[in-house]
Amino acid sequence: MNIIKTSITRPVFAWILMSALIIFGGISFLRLGISQMPDVDFPIISISLSYEGASPEIVESDLIDPFEERLLSLEGLKELKSTARQGSANIQIEFDINRNVDVALQEVQAAISQIRLPTGVLDNPIVRKQNPEEEPLMFIGIIADKPIREISNYANDFIIDQLQTVEGAGDVSIAGFSNRNLRVWIDQNKLKSADLTITDILDSIQQQHVERSAGFITNKEIELNARQYGEAQNIEEFANLPILRRGGSIIYNQKYKLKDFARIEDGLSDIRRVARIDGQNAISVAIRKQRGSNEVSLGQAMRQKVKELQSRLPNGYNMKIIVDYTKSTEATVKSTQMKLLYAGLVTILIVFIFLGSFASAFNVFLSIPTSIIGTFFIMYFAGFTMNLFTLLALALVISIVVDDAIMVLENIIRHYRMKKSPTQAAYDGTQEVLGAAVASTLAVVAVFAPVIFMEGIIGKFFLQFGIVMSAAVLLSLVESMTITPMRASQFLKFSAKPNRYEEWLDHQFESLSHAYKRSLVHVFKHRWISLSIGILIFLVSLSLFKFVKREFVPPQDQNFVVMTMQASLDSALDSTVDKALEVEKVLKTIPEIEGYFLNVGSGGPSSGSNQAFIPITLVDSQKRKLNHLQVMEKIRKEVSTIQGAKFQLRDVSTRNLSSGRTFPVAFNLRGPDYTVLSEKAAEISKRLEDAKLGQDLDTDYKKGIREIRIYPRREWLAMNGVSMESVTRTINTAVAGSREGQFTQDGRRYDIRVKLEQGTIQTKEDIKKIFVRNITGNLISLANLVDVEEMPVIQSITRINRQRSISVFGGIAPGQSQGKVLGEAKKIADEVLPPGYTFNLEGSSAGFDETFKSIYFALILGVLVAYMILAVQYNSFLHPIAVLMALPFGLSGALLALWMTGQSLNLFSLIGVIVLMGIAKKNSIMLVEFTNQVREKIPSARDALIEACPVRLRPILMTSFATILASLPLLLKTGIGKETSSALALTVLGGTFVSTIFTLYVIPLIYEVLSPLERSKKIELDI
């Protein structure tokens, strides 16, 4: 079946094919989800455990060690990272990228299910996938001049459920704040006056507040459920629980109640975190989206819901969105869609300028929706979303999808000018360029196919990019071989005579072709000199690698930055809040800041009472003179006057692009001795800062926080008849607070937490004043039973693959290259680290290293696959070499454009390089393919080139100009994400411009140089 002939002779078939692609593609577009990044499962699973009151060393030995021993045998394990902090542990398991994370999750749960947890660990481990797509998209602040307990209860009882009903919303939760508890605050003096101890109170609660199932009762006729009410039904009843025993013996002469010795309060668990918004107490609610849902629609619906709820809040309450990542995604999507539209219009304008016909321009215009909208159909069934990578693919593919249509249409018009009928011209013109169209399309697809071999998360992102590009290009080939010739045969009937502009254009291009032909003859006369000049230019351009900055992604102004503050290690929560209030005063004076959120203490992004996490929303970039980096520098300068605190500032450019820390400088040192690791980490950091390469550098190794250690005097315990269990239970309740069952309120279950009255334990001497009971019933002071000392300890212990580790992280000094800074850090590490210690990149720095290696591999493999395809197409090992020689000059142009504009070689400019590899080949394929056809009549390679190349000048210039001008909208300095699109556009623009010039001259020269090596005659077979 001749598909070209069928489409021309049966136009209804072609029109229906076009309509089907547009209709079903449009339906798919309406159903596609929208997100910032592709919805990809990161092969990372985290385990969180709570061990209240335990030191990092105890957490490491009692929790992390047994867990790691079980996890080491898991299939596909890549890295095991664990962190032990005061009272908690976190284990992060990273698997091979191709591992099914859901299966891995089940295996992790099975592996740890048999581990026997220490007595003090009351909660089961929390095991979950660590997927950036499931990270919060929004934080909503609930502000009121009320106690935190009241705000928290109101949010839990009313607001959370309302927000959860918004379409597309996944998990909605209060972000890390204290939970509602029934607090039992014991008065130690009252206990002593009644000869009671803390354990007497605990025993009473356990014995008097208990409820179990009573089963059911049956007789011959009916069956009744039986329920035994043993728990207190309200707080008053709980406060009146009787205390019947003293040291196990019944109290006969006195009636005691719980409220006689403790203050009962409907309160919260220990407050280790304080949030402030607009100078008032607040909590924040984290909003996550459902997998595959529309992030932009969720953001819009959630903003509307907040407005609706605000009108129904009680007096004194206020709601506002304090962090909204969906806005940047929405802005990026809208900006890219507009640039997509601009690129399409510019491409049509180029076609009209070069062909002079509205019908021809409209014909090419119709090829864009057919290919682009048809691609949405493939995206929908592939499970893709509209995200940064797929949108960039669509924006870039515009100029490529029209290339085949332009090539076919230009050739059809050329044949039509030979006095052929419209249908014959459409058939002959299409048939003549069929080989070139197929070869160029497959060669372009060959560039994107190797992305499936890219490693890491970026490889998964590139997979979507590559599939979208390939789908659009393949659809454009189908369109150009079926629908375009059909439309041309129809449109040419209505334009029998060329208009004046077309005649003028024909004359101008004929003159240009003759000029090109004369210059080509001149170049052939000096071919070795010309070739040498071309090669020399390419080799010189490679030196630009040294001058072009290299980084993972360029800093992007998303109207949002993050600041972290660290006070002195022993700073109490109240002291840290005071420092944060000083920061608040500074932030209020900076006009470029629209809003901020003070988040002080542990339980969220911060990991201690001495730290604060401060998200800062900036005024829209279109309304301020300073970019976000300049605003960050301004903030850095202003807060430097605050004594006793250290600050770090970073943007969110790498959000969701990698796991781990998103700082541009992030690496870890591993080895057996923490002292050595600490010294070397400090030395590397200092040398980087002294060399003005890094700034705000910090480590996760914090030594100097003070700890009170309680050692038992076992001989005295034995002499006084006191058990170690009694001492441990008493101290745990007095200092940390112990959970003793649950109570029901408002239809929900909450913990009962028992602790000494606030302020009772403030120094190590206060611990000695606590009493315990011995086996004879007498009270003994802990001063006689334990030794208490105060000493500095480390804040946390981090291990990677069971080795001690210290991470260094921070920013890059202004004007520096991420690649240079990381390279210098590794160089210094190689100098200073002793044997047995290693340097490793992590977070976005590891993403930087992995991305460059993977893309270089994909590029090389793409060129190899393209060579194979072209070799089969031409049945020659030599002609593909001539075609592919256009690629080095495309790279030269890309490097030149980046160097001249001060842009960096980054993830997005490397995407441009990949696209450029596809574009540059198309022009050289047109030359080589048509030259091969001419050589059937003119055997001489040089004569054939001089005859063929000028004929292909017009379509080559059309496709090149279309590519260049279609890239210009991406250079527009408007909207969020402009930094990424401009780097990409410059690469394509510069590479296309330079490669086009060299394609017109160097490719013919190489073709001629290689022609003597061709097989002398064709292989023929008589059958």
C-alpha cells in the first residue's frame, strides 16, 4: 500500500486521520495531571522511630544497629543512611533505581517486623516511601491570639476535615506541632507529704483507668454484647481516680484522689516547636496532592477553600497561605504554554516569509496541532503529566515537527513550478524527499532513545522528555507523508499562479542559490584549507569548556527563598524564639519581602530547639528591581548583625530534582573516627570559604550541647533495697514524661502523659531531690542512689553504609561555578583525608555529578545509534560520517552562545544540546540524501554536490530560521522558570546558527573527501 498515493487520492482518509489525532489528543489534554516534576517513584524508603529521652549513643546501639543488620540483606540496596538524635532515629534506605519501590517497601516492613524494640519505644516504626511528589505543596497558617492548644484543637476538629474534601487533595495534616494530650502534672512536694512516689501515681492510673472487651452473653432467645466501662469518661472523673495503694500496700487511713497530687490539664504533648505568622502564635497545615492529580487545579481550589473558610472562622482566627509551591508550577506551565504558542506563530511567519504563500503557511500551521495535540494522547496513556520536562519537550519540538512539513511542502511547490498538476506535484515532491524525511526523523529519535539508559532519578525524568519528543517527531513524519501532501494538492488548486511576492522570493532565492553555488565551487578549490579551518574552529571552541560555568540547575527566581537559623547548641526553645523575633524585626524592614513564616524548634524541617526554619515569600519578580540572589545577599547582610546565631540562605531551584539536601554544595566524609572527620570537615569548609568559593557552609556534626548523665550506684541500690527498674521508671516520668494509656474526648483517642510539674527539674541537683521507694516501703532520695554529672556531647550521630559520616553543606559564593567548587572540594579532600576516609557527594551535588555523566553517555550512545540508522538507510558506512560531522559544530555554537551570555552548562542547557544533536543532523541529511539522488545521473561527487546543495539551500534556511526564531520566545525574561528556558534556548539557538553555516560548506567537503572510499559498484543479484 502506497500511503502517500492513498492520502492524495483519498483525501477524506487524511482529513479523518488529522481530525482523530486532534480530537482524541484534545480529550487527553483535558485529563492530564499537572505537576512541577514527572511523577516518578524515588527508590528511597525511610524508617522513623521515637525513643523518648534516649541519647544519640543509646539510639544508635539499641535501635539503629539491630535495624541495619536486618536491612543489609535486602535486594538492590544501594545506600543505607541512618541518623541518631536525642530521642529519635531515622534510617533512609536507597535502592537501585530500577527496583520496584512498592515491593521494596513490603520487604522492608517484613525485615523489621521481628525486631524486638526496647521497652522505652512505645510506638511502632513509621515506614514510608520518600517521594518528592508526595512532599507538601502548600502550607496554610492558622493564626489566632489564643493558646496553641486551642488553635490546634480547632484545626483538628474543624479545618482539617474541610481541607481534606478539596478535589485532588491527598494527606492534610498539622505540620509537626504538638498533639492533644491529657497532661498529669505531678507536684513532688505533695507526694512527699503523703509518703507517695511517682510510681504510686503511675500504678494507680494503670489500675484504675483501664477498659477491656467483656464479650457477649447468650441464652436460648437472644444474644447481647457486654461492655465494661473502666476508663474515666471525662477529665473530672479522671481527676477523681482513687489512689488505693502506697508501695503496693493498701492505704487504710486516708482517701486520696489523683487531683490531690497532680494538676490535670487537657493540653498538648511537650511543646518543642513554636510558629509565628504576622507576629502571632500560629500552626501550619501541610497539604499534599494525590498521585497523578492536577497540582495547579489543587492550588486554585485550595486558595478558594481558604477564602471560604476564612469567612466562617470564629472571631480572632485568621487563615492564610504561607507557602505555595503550586504558584510557581502554575506560572511555569502558563509561561511555557505561551512560549509554545509564540513558537508556533513564529514558525508559520517564517514559512510565509520564505514561501510567500498564505496557503503554504496555513498548511504548515496545521501540521503543528496534529503532531503536538496528538502527542497528548500518547502522554495520557503513558501515565505522564504536564510537567517541566514534558512541557519543555513540547516547546522545543515545535521547530522539529514542522521541519518535515516544510521540506515536503517546499519540494512539492518546486515540482508544481515545473508545470505539474497539483496532485502529481504533491506525489512526486513527497516521494522525492521520503528517504530524507524518514532518515532525519529516525536520526532525531535515535538521539532521544538512549535516554532510557540514563541512570538515577534524572534518567527517569529524561525518559518522559525523550518519549514526548520522539512521539511528536514520529507523528510529524506520519503527518508530513500523508496529511501535508493531501492538503498541498488541495490548496494548490486555488493558487494556480504565484503572486508577486512569490515571484520576487523565487528570484531572490535563485540569486542566493547561485551565490551559494559559486562560493561552494571556491571552497572546493581550497578544500583542505577550508577543512582545516573548520576543524581548527571546532578544536578552539572546545577550550570554552574551561570558561563556561557548570552547575546542576541555574538559580531560578521563584519568588521564594528559605532561611535557616541556628542559635547556640544549648539554646532553649524560648531563647531561640527570642533570636527568631530579632530576625522578624529585620525581615519587616526589607521591602522586597512579601511575607515569612517563623518556625522554631524540632518536629519539622528543624531538628532541635536551637534551630529555626524560615520560608520567605518575595514580592513578584516583575515588581522588584533586585533578583532573588540579590535579595538573599541583602538578607544575609542584614541578619549578620544578630549576635549568637548562624544563618543559611538558599533558593528552591533544585526542589524535587534530587533526594537529600538541596544545597548546591553538599558532600560527606566517611570514616571510623568522628574526631578526624570533624577536623577534616572543618578544614575543607574553611579552605573553600577562604578561597571565596563557598559561603554559609555548615556541617551536621554538632558537638558542645550539654547533657546530664545519671549513673546508678549499684552497691547503694542493693544496700537500700531499690530496684534499677524503679529508678529508671521514676526518672523517665519525672524528666521525659511517660505515656500511661489513652482517654477519649470528642470521639477521638488521646494519650495520657504523666510528668513532674513544669519547672521542677531545671538543674542536675533537682534530679537528686526525687524520691523512690525501697522494698521495705521507705522513701529513699536519688541523691543516695545515683551520681549525676553534666558534660558536652554531640547532637546527632550519622552513619552511611554503617560508617560514621559528617556532611558539609552550604551555598556557592557569588560568580562561582558549582562544578569548580565541588571539584576543588574533592581536590582538598584528596589532600587532607588519611587512608580509610572517603569523600562523597550527596543531595543536589550528587545529582549534578550524576546528571553530567549520564547525559554525556546518552549523547555518545545517541550518536552511535544515529550512525547505525543512517548506515542502514544509505547502505553505507561512509555517508553517515558526513552527516554526523554537523554535530561537533553545533556543540561549538552552543558553547559559544553560553560563554558570550554568561550562562552555565547545566541540566537544561544539556537538554538543549540533546535537542541540537537532532536538529543539526536534519540539514546535513537533506544535503546527503539529495546528493545521492543526483549522483544517479551525475556520478562525480563534486559535480553532484555543486548541483544538489543549492537546491536544498531554501529548505535548510527555512528549517534553521524556524528553529532559531522558535527558540527566541524561550529567551523572554518573563515569568517563573525563565532562567531554565533561556539557558536551553541559547544552546539551541547558538548551535543551530553555527551548525547551519558549517553544514552548508563542511559537509559537502567531507562527503567529497570520503567518496573515493565508497564501494565501486552496487551488488546485484539475479533471482
